[in-house]
Amino acid sequence: MENLRLPGDRRPEVFCCQEVAALTSIDHRRYAGRVKFLQNAPRFLFFTGKGGVGKTSVACATALTLARAGRKVLLVSTDPASNVGQVFGVTIGNTVTAIQDVPGLSALEIDPEQAVEAYRERIIAPVRGLLPETELAGIAESLSGSCTTEIASFDEFTNLLADDSSYREYDHIVFDTAPTGHTIRLLQLPGSWTDFLAAGKGDPSCLGPLSGLEKHKQVYAKAVQALTDPAKTRLVLVSRAQTSSLGEIERTYLELNQIGIGSGYVVVNGVLPDAAGEEALAQALRAREAAAMEAIPDAVAGLPRDVLDLKPGNMVGIPALESLFAPTSGAPITDDAALVPEIEDAPLAALVNEVELDGHGLVMCMGKGGVGKTTVAAAIAVALAKRGHAVHLTTTDPAAHLTETLHGSIPGLKVSRIDPEAAIQEYRIHVMETKGRNLDDDGRAALAEDLMSPCTDEVAVFRQFSRVVQESRRHFVVIDTAPTGHTLLLLDATGSYHREIARQVGDTMGFVTPLMRLQDPAQTKVVLVTLAETTPVLEAEELKSDLERAGIHPWAWVINNSIAAAHPQTPFLRARAASEIEQITKVHTLTDRVALIPLLPEEPIGEEKLSALTVLSSLPA
């Protein structure tokens, strides 16, 4: 392995996978040599894509392969709901942690809460003892919102790209980024903050957080330069062989192209292999995947592409990661793996029946991106509308696809999306027409600059969200919320608003804030959507704990796309089904209400197929 090291302090700029095959006889490295996105890999690799497509698995397998080739590798998660630690079976925190079983590999999870605390302390520490406690408390309060979370995470992120002295020892830094909406926002921050700070003015609403940024403008400029240099950075767009997932990587690629990140590679992960057999479900899934691949969007069709097979088990542990880049063989599945215990039917229709009894209210479908929140929310909304109720179905997810999931109109059903860009523009106009009405020209100029801050986004979107929540007093409102990280930021904004209203009106006056409505089980039913896989269930469990700390108690869980519930017959699919049982059992210990939706031969798009999800007789026996 020493022959890959350059003399002295020099580090190689690229990694050539042909060298990997010569270094070892282990199959996974032989197959890794054929993976296009690993060939001549630059120092920084970013993995992005719709939630649930396997970015963590691919990023972890990449880091493992590079480290096994003798490279020194840092694997970084910037996802608020990081699960890199679970994949490797070790505890990873906000400091660089060596993976003991893989020499040369270290990992780092940028935890938003820890990052905020460290960032807040860095700003307050110099003035502690110099200012009164009341003033320090005010500074701390100004550094407690979602804007600070965004800035603190950004601060950590840019240091990795620009601080050569701290991370010079690593040949490669692999970023396991968050679901697409969060990823785009994270990668856009360096450019937008650099532009904003270059104007020499601060946003009055963000002066506290920005005070920690002003000292490091050169760091942000270097981060932008690294992101947009294809010799240093490679973007890997991870997808499934699904129309919505492939459409999402196209949107991501085009958006990142606009800010100068154009070195893109495509990985289509989890494609059903021939080893899955020829039963009707397998054939239907292959046909669906083939049709999606045939219609791959033009913008990404010409990019270098790798296709990775679906595996019989979950991608947890080093042996599983070693198999990811190798084709799935037709080796016999053991009898034990193919034994699938019978599971009781748990139809979504039963949950809809309970929801309907209230006559109105708010239903919020939450969970990790890619688990099917859009489908579940649309199915619930369609069922309620077809039973004669007025229903407003909406989304706060920048990566949502309601218009693609629900074609046509249904009497009584209103479908809308909170468009972040439109919400921000509307909010800016509203503030200028109200708060800016009596200001002089200089004051209006300062206010306009204030509204250019990226921090304005959260405020603007929350304002729209609050309006929708209020509607639930009169009819049903079903919200398809954003992936986990976005949801937590959204609820944080709601909590901040609640505290502000409470301060303004006093505890003795009667008022109802959106958070209070979310906390009232008579008005709000929170439905956690997950998959029967280790990581989605773990993240849904963590979201449940976060919600309960905010006084919001999930009402029910929905396990979507279950192979076990589809009662497959071939050994491969039965092995996949058997791997789900542990997680299905775990969910039943976490809640009294569970709905189980089987993996269907055809995607539930359109009124008829969505309606079938909430009709008992339509599901497989």
C-alpha cells in the first residue's frame, strides 16, 4: 500500500480505481474498480439525492473502498438526522472519530444542536464577564433560532472545504449529505453568504449569528472555489430506478449547475437483480424500473452512470458495505432467511376511519425523505374527500411531488404546495409594505438588505404554514411535510413563534399559536411514515422523541412499501421480506396504531390507485 503514498508531505490529487484491483483479491474492490464515479476520484466527493435512495450506504461503501486502498479518508455527515454511526456500528459525534475496524477511515457527524452550542459559545465567550447577565441572556436568545442552526452548520461545513491546516492529512473527504432539499440549501450557502457579506451590510435580524462569520470571509471564498472546481470536487447524484427519484436528481443537477457545480455522476441504486426471480411482483417491479430508466431526464442522461443491485439484506455493517459494488449473485438463499412469519393485516383504511370521526382537523405525515409521505398524505386526503369531506392537501417539502402523485381533480379536494421561492417573495413584499411604509429611503434600503438574508427563508415559509394550520378548525387539512431535518427546523420555527406570541400578549391572555394547535391531540393527528428498514425506523423513532419534547405526541405510524406485507414467493424477495420483520415488530412496540402498506406492482399514482390504498379488499391477502 505504501506505493500509493507520495514522498514527503505531498498528497495525491486523485485516486485511480485500477490501482485498487491490483492491491487486493477481495471481490468488492475488484468490482469497485469498475465503478465510474470512483475512477480518478478528486479529494472531495458529495453524495446527494432524494431521501431514502441509499446515499449513506453508497457514501459509506465509497469511504470504505478508498480507505482499504491505503488512502486516509474522512467521512462527513451534514444531515441533521445522520446515521453513519449506525451503519458502521460505532458512536460518532461532532468530533473526528476513527473507525477502528477500518484503518485509515475516520468519520464526523455535524450535529446541528452541538454545532449551534459551540458556535454560540464562541461568540459569547469573549464578552462573558464584561456584560451584565441580562444582556448575555439576550444575546443567547438571539442565537437560539433556526437561523443560527443554519449558520453554525454552514460554518462547520465550509471549514472542511477551506481549512487546509486542520484536514490536510486526509486524501479524500466524503460527504454523506442530507436529502435533496437540504443538500441544495447547504451547498448554496457559501455563495449566497459570500455575496451577502461582500455588500458590507448585515441583516438586522441576523446580526448575532453573522458576528461569528464576519471574521472568516476568506474561508467562505475558498469553500466556494473548492465546490466549483471539478479537479477538487465531484458531485454524485444517487437515485433509485423510479421516475420521481430520477426527476429529483435532474432538478438537483440543474440547480447546482447554476452555482457552478457541474462535475456530476449518476448512481442508480437498489435495482432489482435477476436473482429476485420471476414471480409477478418481481416482473412488475423490473418493468417499472426499466420504464423509469428508459425515460431518464435529458439533463442527466448523458452523465457517467453506475447501476447497483438491490441486496437481500440491509446495508448495516462492514460485510454488507463490502458487497454493495458487487453484482447480486444467484446464490441460494438459506432456508432460515427465506422463512417469513405471517404478519397481520393493518390497513390504512382503519386509520382513515378514525380520522373521519372528528369531522375536521389537521393530519401531518412526517418522516424521513423518500419513505412515501406524499403518497400516504395523498391517499388519506383522497379517501376523506371521496367520503364527502372538504379537504386541503398541501406540502412544505421543497422536494415534494404532489402534482406527480395526484393527477386530476376530485370534488372537495384542494391541492396546494408552499413554494419556498414564492413564499419568500410574498413575505418580502408584505414586510416592505407594512414595516417599511413609514421609513425613509435609508431605512427602506436597510430593510430591503435585511430581507436578502438566507435566514428569511424559514420565516417566510413558516408564515405560509401557519395559515394552513388555522384552516383545520373548519375542515380537514392534510400536510405532507418535509424530510426529517426540514421538519425539525419547521417545528423549531413554530416553537420560537409560540414563545414570541406568549411574551407579547402575556400568560394571562387567551391566544392560540400554531404550536398549541399541533400539541392538541383533539385538533392534530401526527402520522409517522417509515419503511421496514433499520435506518428509517431509527430516524422515525428519533423524530418521535423530538416531537414529544416539543409536547407533540405522534398518533399513528404507517409502514410503507413493505415486501413482507406483499407476501412474495421467490427466495430473494422472501429474504428481503424476512429482513423487515424485526423492524415491523419494533414499530408495534412504539405505538398502538400501525398501518402496513404492501409494496405494490404499480406505483400508486392517480385517484384510482390512491383510493385502493384505503379500501380493505384492494390489498393483497
